[in-house]
Amino acid sequence: MRTAEAQPATECSCGMPEMNVEGHLLLGGDLGGIVFGFRFGDDGRGCAIASTDLASLPPTRGFIWLHLNIADNRARRWLEQLPNLSDDAKETILDPDFHDRIDVAGTVIAGVFIDLRLDFEAETEEMAQLRFILADRLLITARRQALRSIEATRMAIDAGRTAESALDLFETIVDRESDLLHAAATDLAQEVDRVEDRVLVEEMGDTPMRLGAARRRAVGLHRQVARLLALFRRVELAPNHRLPVEFREGAGRIAQRLESIHQEIGSALDRSRLLQDEVTAKLASATNRQLYVLSMLTAVFLPATLVTGLFGMNVKGIPFSEGEGGFWLAAIVAGAAALVVYAALRRIGRSGP
């Protein structure tokens, strides 16, 4: 039985002896919870491997990539029993800690950082965690929720994408995440452009709602990219004795790309803030105009209301009550009072404060 992430692989040949290619890594037995695996030969091409190919890790030639579902206890037990990895590396990948980190355990690098969650029904920008162990001839990635960058990398490997080393493959995974974040940043910038166009032509409608959604999205993406950028910057600037030069150089390349994405999202966030202020000002101006009109109407009709109230009193001595045209005379008095107040307000409005 295969999980949703592991689709059938195309047949390929890595040029390695005694390799049993039967599609993606079979689940079941002690190896349950391993989503898929690839063996990479000297030419850098990856072939999906079966469970029978995992007797010895890491391999003597090429390298292996395994992707685990650590929500499955069988995968956790298999990883804990793996003799070639230190306890510190296993603890990093299995620890329920949610902080982004990259640690060195001997010659093995292990870490945790955020990634975009994969939803098979719709695209989402929700975050999940990618955990990894990177050795000379072995890359193990693990997750509790399906990840978009892992699926994108798997599809690229199936399509013939090559990887020279485990580190090169790790960079490819992070590059796929950067591609997805860049696409999200571009889509966000376009949405802010559309909102800005509506604000400029004063088509409010659902503009405040759309702008609010864009700001929430920008804030979320900005935080996520900032976390990734800070992590890989720390790795890039780590001392030589702590991390291998190749890994620090790879982290520098990743950080450089994340920096441009971070700036793009930051620009969209700043623009959304300015647009929020402009929309708020326009809505306040529209509300003030409506209140002004309401105040004018109230002031104009107040004298007329007073006059009609006076003539409506049921007492003796009401003016015009005895004549045939008393109603019309009272109406003229009320209208004249309203006109006088209206003229006074117009005069005051033109003269200013």
C-alpha cells in the first residue's frame, strides 16, 4: 500500500548492481511509515527503491534519500534502531520541539525548519515542519503532515532531475520551497496591485475585506520567510569548526534567494499598510460627508418642525386658526423658517471657520 505522496515512478536505471526497483518504497513490516525512497547513482539520477534495498545505510556508492512519516510509530522505531546515526541526530528529528534549528552531531547534520503544507484538494500556505538528517551518502527527511516542497522534489526526480550529492538534493528541496514561497509572494503582490487599482478609482465595495485578507496573508508569509532566512543566515555565518564549508556555502546560496523573497513580501506588506491607511481615510471621509448631510437636513427642518409643533398645539389663540387659508399661511411660515436656516448654513459654510 502506498501513501498519497508516493505515486508510481517511471522505470530508470542508476547503473548500480543488485538494485531491486519496484516503484516507490513499499510500506509494511518493520519499514512501515517510510513514504518513499530514492537511490542516486554516480550519474546523479534517482531511482525509486524497494524496502529490500535498505539493508545497508548509507550505501557504498552514490547516496540514498528516504522520506519518513514520523506520525507513524513504525517509522520512529525504524529510525531509532538505525545503527549508523548518532543518538543526537535521531533526537533532533524525533523531538517534538517546534523551534527551527540545525545541529551538528559528529559528521551528521540534523535540523528542523518550516515548510508549506501539502493539501491534495487545494493549494494552501499553511505551515508544517520539515525535519532532516544529512550525512555524506544519506539524506533522511521526515514530516508529520505532507509537504509541498517534498512532493515537488519527488516529482522532479521522477522527471529526471539529477543530484550530485545528498547536500545538492537538500538544496534542491529548499529551492523547491523557495519557488513556492516566491510564487506566493508574486501572487500576493498582484493582489495588492488589484486592491490598489480599486482604491485609486474609489471602488470600495469589498475592497476593505480583500485588503484585510491580503494583509493577513502578507504578515503570515513575512513571518515564515523571516524565520527561514534567519535560520540559514545563522548557518552561513557559523564558525568553520562547527559546520562543513560546503553546507555553509549552500546555506548562503539559500539565504541569498530567501532575502529577495523576504524583500518582495516586505514591500507588499508595506504597501498594504499604506493602502489600509488610505482606505480608512476614504471611509472616514465618506462617513463625514454622510454625517454632514444628515446634520444639514436636521438643522434645516428643525425650525419647520418647531413651527408645525406650535401650530399643532390644542389651545386658544393659535394664529390663522379662524381664517380660511390658515393652513397655507402656517405652511409658508414653516417653509420660510427652513429656507432662512438653509441660507444661513450655506453662508457659514462658504465663509469657513
